[in-house]
Amino acid sequence: MPECLAHMDEGIGRVSKNFPDLPVQEVVLTRLLLLVGGNLLAELERNLKPHGLNDSDFRTLMMIYASPTGSATPTELCEYAQQGPTNMTRIANALVKAGLITRAPSAEDRRRIVLSITAAGKRMVRKILPPLFPNVHGAFASLSASDKRTLDRLLRRIAVNIDSITQPDTGP
């Protein structure tokens, strides 16, 4: 990894010579976030593969598992999983086929679909999560509790900033 980071810094340095207005620090931070996120995702996917799941399937299953009722609508899941309706349909189909969730019309509004976790889905979550804990701890092992709180606060601020620049203007 140190070699990869050095290569990244050198490349950004060379690009900045051709683009003097390049926001170097922000580009470095963006690349670091993407590198870290990509590595975390690759490790998660590696751990999920033996269970027949990928990240989007697992995130969706976890959102349903974590909901107060153990259920959610596809629309809610699209919003929180950052997935489009077509992909959410694919995810729901895969989870239903695996017996991890059910799909049924809402009792309040039969036009709405509700996805609910099954007993098998709950067992799958209990099986998958604990083996992930050591890697999660390891990824942050060199950070103090204060560092982690600071990182959490800063990443949340960046998330809000990104949201504000990517949302369509709905002004008058």
C-alpha cells in the first residue's frame, strides 16, 4: 500500500503542474477516500461471496433486518441503499429466491409492496456479521477513540457537502 500511495501522490503532483488551479489536497483526499472505500468493499465482497451475496444484496438485507418492523418498501430501500428501482428489483428477487426475505402487498395499501426478513434471513445475518468484526476493528486499529469520532464527524460533513452539490436545484 505505501507504494500505491506514493504513486498516487506523484501522479497528482505531475497533473497539478499542467493544471495550476487543481485543488491538490482535495484531489488527494478524494483519491484516498476512493482507495479506502474500494479496499473495504473488495474485502467485504470477498467475505460475502461464499454466502451467495454481494454488497448491495447484503446492505439491503441489513437495512430490512435493522428496521424496527423487520420490513421496508422497495422505495425506502432505494433511497437508503442508493440503488435505482431496476437494481432494487434485482436485489429483492435474489433475496426472495434465497429465502432471506419475502415480498407481499402492504396490508394498508395493496398497491405497495413490503419486503420482510425471514427467519432464514435473520440466521444469515447472525452467521455473516461476527466474522466481519475483526476486519472492521483492524481497519481502524491505529486510530484512537478521539480519532474515530473526528473521522466520523468529518466524513458526515463531507457526505452532506456532496449531497448538497449533487441534488437537483428545486428552487422557484
